[in-house]
Amino acid sequence: ALATVAVALSLARVVTGDRRLRAGVPAGTPVADKTGTGPSTTNDVGLLTLPGEKGHLALAVMLDGSKLSAEQQEDLIAEVARAAYDAHVKGK
């Protein structure tokens, strides 16, 4: 458990994914994530802290071989994050 906390705290300092998972959740939502980008991939894996007593949500969005532009892929990752967040917080 201590190693998991250390990894989460380490990821919390990463700020490269402002247009990915973080963009899909309400401003101020703690997101510890790690992005990845390659010749044909756009990814973001993270741990979102939900409000109140709702806990945390682990989320991984990995796109490979998409025909979308890089910006559209990042928008899609944000949309997935928003849908997951809303489903866990609002029950939608």
C-alpha cells in the first residue's frame, strides 16, 4: 500500500496531460496521471480523486492507429474522462 501511495504522489506532480484526462473533469479535481504519445498512439492513464466520500477512479484511455488529429484524440480522451467521472459522481 505504501508503494501505491508513493506512485500516486509521484504522478500527482506530472502536468503534461492538461488536454487529456484532466481536461474532462471539473477544474480543481485532483488527477494523478501519466501521458504517453507515440507515432500512432495517444494515451493517458490516471487516478482521479472523486468528491466527498466517493473515493478514487482509475482510468486508462489508450488510442492506437486513430485517424483523428492529435487534438481530436486528446478531446476524445477528455470526453471519456468526463463520462466516467459523471457516471461515478452523478450516477449517469
